[in-house]
Amino acid sequence: MDEKSPAFDARAFRRALGHFATGVAVVTARAGETDEVVGMTMSSFNSVSLDPPLVLFSVARSAHSLPAMLAARGYGVNVLARDQEHLSNRFARALEDKWAGVAHTAGVEDAPLLSGAIAHFECVPYAHHDGGDHVIFLARVVRFAHSEEAEPLVFFRGAYHGVVAS
Ligand SMILES: Cc1cc2nc3c(=O)[nH]c(=O)nc-3n(C[C@H](O)[C@H](O)[C@H](O)COP(=O)(O)O)c2cc1C
């Protein structure tokens, strides 16, 4: 289906994109001036560069957390475990207090690191780019950690899955 055709259907486009299975991350930040602490569920997280060590994620221009993410001097990328579906759901909503009862420690620039995540990447801003109705964030990784025995949470065709080892 081509973009200019009247038949281009945004819902069908989303459905087709959903066939690309991804992990699920919660990206967090503490915005300097307001001290607001934000966290967003994201499937757009990906690796970019080894030297320098860069990752990316894209944030909807409509997201409540976008101004805080743009103002932040550090981000925490938390790769969720199979048993953290509840955290994915919690951080995918515009809640008053997303953080109530969520165990975490402080990462770079006080960006929260969620306990139980299978990997953490602590990042600082590198660049922002126009991404249509999203803003693409490139971030430089300053510290990272991962667990050896870890089952990831997977998002595929709009639903959560685990990985079945073959
Ligand atoms: C599995 C999953 C993946 C998501 N990926 C993204 C993403 O990559 N970028 C984005 O802006 N929103 C994404 N969202 C939606 C945001 O998590 C959601 O809009 C959230 O409410 C944003 O936080 P905010 O309301 O504090 O801005 C995703 C939601 C889910 C459930």
C-alpha cells in the first residue's frame, strides 16, 4: 500500500508494524528544572552505535512526558522481564502517580532504574531529531548492566509474549 494512495490506512499500517516483535522498555528521566520524574513504556528502543555507544527511542509529540524528556540530562532505559507486564501497563498510561509502590534506585542524573529489569542502560542526551509525530532521541550510554538468567517481555501484534527457548 503506498502512502499517497487513498487506500492508505493508518490502522492497517499500525497492524503491519506490529508484526515486528520487540522487547519492552520503560524509559525514565528526572527533568532538571521542575524535578518531575517521568517514565514511559517504549517499544521503539534500539541500538545504534558501538563507538560512541548510542541508543535511540522515539517519543510521541502528544506524550505528557515529552517536555520533561527534552529537558532531562539523563535517562534510564529499563528492559522489562517477562514477569513485569504490570509495569509495562502502568507506564503506558498517563497516571497521576506512576511511581507509587514501584521499586527503583537512582541512575545517572537521578533517572530511576527499575528493580527486576533484565538490563539497564544509563544514558545522557546526544541528539534529538524530527520523527514526524514523534521526536527521535539519540542517547549516549554511560553505564549499563544486565542479568545472565533473564526472560524478556516481548510485544508482538499488540500483545505480550515470552520467548520460548528452542
Ligand atoms: C508496548 C508499548 C510500547 C510503546 N512504545 C511507545 C514508544 O516507543 N514511544 C511512545 O511515545 N509511546 C509508546 N507507548 C505509549 C506510551 O507508553 C504511553 O503513551 C504513555 O502514557 C506515555 O507516558 P506519558 O503519558 O507520561 O507521556 C507504548 C505503549 C506500549 C503499551
